[in-house]
Amino acid sequence: MENGLLKGGASMLIHEKNQLSKAGSRTEKGAKSNLLAATFENVLRAFEDGDLAFPELQFTLKRLLSDGASPEELLKILRRRELIEPLPEYAQEEIEGVLDAEIRANAARSGNAPPAIANFDQTSAEQRVVSTVERTPSPESESDETAMSRLIQALAVDWDPEPGANRGASSAAAALDVENKAMRVALGQREEDLVALRSEHARVLGLLETRVRSVAQLEIELRELAAELESARSALQLQQNKTREIDAALARRIAAEEAARERSAEVATRNEEALRSAEIYRMELNALQESGATRDAALLQARRLLEERSAALDQTRHSLTERDAALDQARRSLTERDAQIASLQQERAQTAPMLESRAQSTAKLQADLQAAHARGAALEADLAAARAALSGEQSAARQIESALAEKSALSDKASSLQRSLDERSAELAAYKQEQSKITAALAARAKSLESELKGARQRIETLNSEAKKSRDSASSRVVVEPPQPAPSPQQAKPVVEVAEFAPTLGKRRWTSATSLRVMGACAVVAALVIGAWMFAHRVPAAKVPEVAAAPAPQPGSVIRDCPMCPALTVLPTGRFKQGSAESSSTSFVKPLHWVVIEHPIAMSTNAVTVDEFRAFIAATGRDMKGCDTYDGQWKHQPANSWQSPGFDQSGSHPVVCASWNDARAYAQWLSSKTGQRYRLPSSSEWEYAARAGGNKAQPWNPNGSDACLNANVADLSAARRYPGWVAFACNDGYVYTAPVGSFKASSFGLNDMLGNVFQWTEDCWNANYIGAPIDGSARTDGNCAERELRGGSWFSSPDFVRADYRNHFPADYRTSSVGIRLVRDIAP
């Protein structure tokens, strides 16, 4: 009975423990199920938003099912989501298939499970322990288990006071202890699994968030790339539109040029006489301008002479001032000597013994006084000469002022002649217009007179035929006159006339009416004949003597305006692409753009030589001291100049050590000397001439092996002279400048466009071609204190001897690597 009670109490305690364990397991399982369900809902939402791919959704679903998620609950969640926002059909079918398969698998597993055992024994307890261990208990269940173990131990003591009395109760208590320990081990393992699951869940959520952020970032980048692509497309479309507009503008311009050429040909044909007369006046104006230029040169020389004389006069005045000071000093010394003489005379009266010595000192003082008087006289003479020189300079200044006034009068006369030339041109145009009108009127009048003359001739022929018929009829008639009384003397003549010209009544009609018509017609004919004779023999208007116009020079021809002027080669007109589109090029030569050279020009065949420049210095006396020269490094040498640039040069070498200001002054001097317009080339004109109708920036092989046949550049001989130079792999035979024309000319017939010396252009410096002119003119905006250089020099390495290379220096900078090349405008 005791054993039965013990078994009954133990069974009751084990049942209560199982109930508590089941309650804790259900609580933990409910929390886990809720967590897994919430995870499934989040995964579905991420898939619907596009943040999660379908394979990842499948993997997450299988992971949730393996972690113990209820497939029935997940299916319910899927069905609820289907009512709100259904998944794609393929995803819906796939997920439902997975959940249905899991539900059938669970049903099959539950159908194979053994039935529950009602009675308690050790085996069933162990099975319940194992089934309970599979679930994670809560902390409350753990405390209940502790209390239950204590209760079991107490019951064991109460029901079995003797340890060996009942082996069955002891074995049951031992089984409970084993179960309790197994439950504790299982609970610890489940806690570790739960922590691992939570960390895995956190990691998955982190991955999901990272994937969401990466997808969002990718979408942002895609949107930015789309915006950039759209902007690039817009820019490309804009550039294409600009290109089409430029092509259309060029086509219109070419058509306009052709029409202008046709109109100019017509205008030239119509206005030939006006051009000839204007040429005469232009020649007179050129003569006046030449005389004015001669007068200007004379005035310039006179001004220089006046400046020199003014300097001499200032020096004379300074010397006169010094002499006046010396004269004052001498006068003061004379006054002092006079005072000394007076004191000596007093001392002589007082001291007789010292009279002789004082007499000697007096004689010496008198001699000094005479010398001082002589110096004063010389100073007075110098002062008079200086005054005479000053009066001469003043008279020369008056002569110069009169010459300036004469020049002003000549300028006024030239202006009046120009105005008279304009008036004569206007009168000539009006006279031509009036002459054309008179010619047209005379032609029309001549036609009408010819028609009237023809009609009059026909009428005259008709009247002659009628008169002939009348005369024939009158001569064929026999007239019998009745006897008449003797006529009186007054009646004799009329009777004779009647008998001769009007024998009948019809004849008298001819005499009265027809004769009037004949006389009128004869008068008209006479007037027409006289008018035609006067028209044919009219006195022609005084014609202006014809002057043969000088033919325009053809492209490729060489001209020279004076013996010491530089030779010029006429360039053809055309267009070219200025700059470079190469990726390795700097921004200085971008963007690439079309430039049209529409006006003919002549460019220096060579760079200006030393001999050609010497004539300018001799005529103007320009001071050009100071130049940067190279001897291992660039240094400013105040004593160096175009005559001594730091290396030997002959008269045929290109002049160097000339600044932009010097080059422009040389061009102005040539213009005044020749009457032509010399100037520095624009950057576009220079590059057009350097490319010579081609597209290459360098007219030699890419490796530079034949560069020394075309240009004087930094070569192997220069590298031997200055080790460390980056040089062409060839030898041109020159370290510094070479005589002009020593290398191969371009297809335009120009020498040394690349290498030898840099060449100034008219353009102000700008860092790129944005806003640059496209008509070949110089760029006048930007930094005009610095001017653009082109061409490279004897000092330049391969990267800088190019037709598109640009550099810049201040306008007053002089260096031994920069020279001059000019252009001259040609009248179209």
C-alpha cells in the first residue's frame, strides 16, 4: 500500500511537472512562432517592393520552416497577403506548393507517431523528458522544476524512512533526478541555439538592410547615370545643331560670296571710269601722303635735333650756373682780397718794417685779382656764347614750329583734297547716272526719229510720185487761152507764174495745199537730219585719262616693296580647322573649330633677318638694349641686344631679342616707308600658313627622324652642347639660330614656320579658343599685356614644335629665341 501511495504521489508530481513544462514550452513556442511569422511577412513585403529576389525568398522560407515555423500559419499569412496585394502568379504557386508539401509531410509524421501512454513508468518518463527537451522552457519552468525536485526528495524521505525499504521509490527518485539533469542540459543547449538563431536573424536582417541600401544606391546611381546620359545627349544634340548651323552659315556665306563676286564683277564693269579717275586722285593723295611722310620724318629728325639741342642747352645752362657760382665765389674772394688790401695798407702805415713783405703780398693779391678778373671775363664770354646758342636754338625751335604749322597746313590740304576727291567721285557718279539717262533718252529719241524719218521719206516719195504724175499730166495737156487784154506791168509776173505753174484749177490746188504739206515734211526731214547729224557729231565729254590698274598678285608669287623690305609670299584664301582634338593635347588648343581666311594676304617668306632689321634701327635709332639669353640657363643680360644675342649671327640669320612692341614698331615703319599696310599676323593666319593646306601639326614622321630636314630644332648637336636636353633624334647642324631658308620650304613656299625662332602674333593671350574669331582676325580680348607666340625655336623640344602649339610672353619681353614674321594686306 505504501508502495502504491508512493507511486501515486510520484505520478501526480510528474504529471504536474509535465503540465508546467508543457505550459512553458507552449509560451516559448508561441513567441518563436510569432517571430517567424513576422519575419515571413517582412520577407514577403521586401519581395513585393522589389528589394528581395525570388531565390532569396525561397531560401528564407525554407530556413523558417526548418527553424520550426508552422506551415499552416505561414499559409494563412500568404492568403491574407493575397487578399491585400497578391504576389506574382509564379511566386504564389511556388510558395503555396512548398507550404502544402510541408503540411503533408507533418501530417504523415504525426500519423506514424506512437499513441500516448497513460500509466507512468520510467520509459515513458524518459520519452517525455526527451520530448520536453526538444522545446525551450522559460525561466518560470526552470524554477518549477527546481521546486519539484525538492518536493520529490522530501516525499522520498517521508515515504521511505529506511533507505533500503523500497527500491522502487528510490529508483523513481533517481529517474526523476536523471530527467531533471537531462532537462537542464537540454535547456542550456536550447538557450545557446536561441542565441545563435537570434544572431543569425540579426545577421539576415542586416544583410537585407544592406541589400536594400545597395539596391537604393544602385537606383540612385542609375538615375544619375540616366541624367548624365540625357545631358550628354542634349549636349551632343546641341553640338550637332551648332554644327549644322555653322555648315548652313558657311554655305550661305559661300553663296553670298559667289553672289558678291558676281555683283562686284558687274559693279567693276560699270564703274571702271570712276575707278580710273579715283586712282588718279588716289595717286595724288599718295604723293601728298609720301610728302607728308617725308615731312614727318624731317619733323621727327628736327624734333630729335631739338631734343639733343635742348639737352645741350640744359647742360650749357648747368655749366653757366656753375660758372655763375664760380664767378660769385671769385667776386667774394675779390671782396675779401680788397678788404685784406685795405687792412694791409693800414698795417703798412702802422708797421714800416713789414711794408716790403706786405708789398709783395699786395702784388700777389693784385696778380690774383687780375687772374680772377680774367676768369670773370672768360665766364662772361661763355655766358654770351651760351646766350647766342640759346637764341639759335630758339630760332631753330621757331623753324620747327613753322614746319609743324606747314605740316598741319599740308594735312588740312590733304583733307581738303580728300574731300574734293569724294565730291568729284560723287559728281562723277551723278554724271554717270545722268549720262546713262541721257543715253537712254537719246536712244529712244533716235528710234522715234528714225521711225518718223522713215515715214517722212515714204510721204516724200508719195508726194514726189504725185508731183511727177501732175507734171506729166500738165505737160501732156494743150491749153487754149482766150484773148486777153494787155497786162499791166503789175500783172505781168503773176500771169507768167500762173501760166507756168498753175495752168488749171487743179494745179493751183497743188501749189497752195500740197506745197505746204511738202514744205512741212521737208522741214521735218531737215530737222531730223540736223538732229541726227548733231547726235552723231556731238562733242564728247572730257574723259579722265585712263590709268592701268595694277594686277592683283597671284597666290604663290613673291613680292618685295623695297630693297631692304622682307620678301613676301602671297597666300591663297581658304579655311582650316584650328586647334587640336587629341586627348593628350592641353586646353590651350581646344576646342577644335573652323576658321575662314577670306581676304588675300602676303606673309614674310622668311623670318625678318638681321640685315633687314638693321635698316629700321638705322632709320629710327630705336634703343633695344637688354635681352634674356641662354648659356645653360636663361638669364637677363642688360648689355645684350639684337646685335649680340649671346651667340654668333650673320646678316642672313633671323633677328632675335625683339619684343612684341619692337616688332609692331618695325611693321609701322615699313608701312610708312612703302605706303602698304604691314602688320603682325593673327594667330589664325599664322596657323593657316603653318599648316599650308594640310591637317598635320608637324610635317615630318611621327618619330621625328626627318624633323631636321624641315626645321632647326633642339637636336643631338644641341644635346651634346647642353646635356640633359630633350631633343629630336636627328642632327640639323645648328645649336642656335640657322640662316633663313636653310631647310625645306612648306607647300605654301614659306621657310622656318616651325623651329629656328618663335614668332610674335597680334593676338592677346587667352587660355583656350572659347569665343575666338572664326574669320581669321586677331583676338583683341583677354590679357593684352601678354601676346601670343607661335612656331617653336632652336631651343624647343619635340612636344613644342607644332603648328597648333601656343605660348605667351609680355609685350616688352626680349629673348634670343623669339623673332619676327610679318604679313602685308593685299587689296582685293
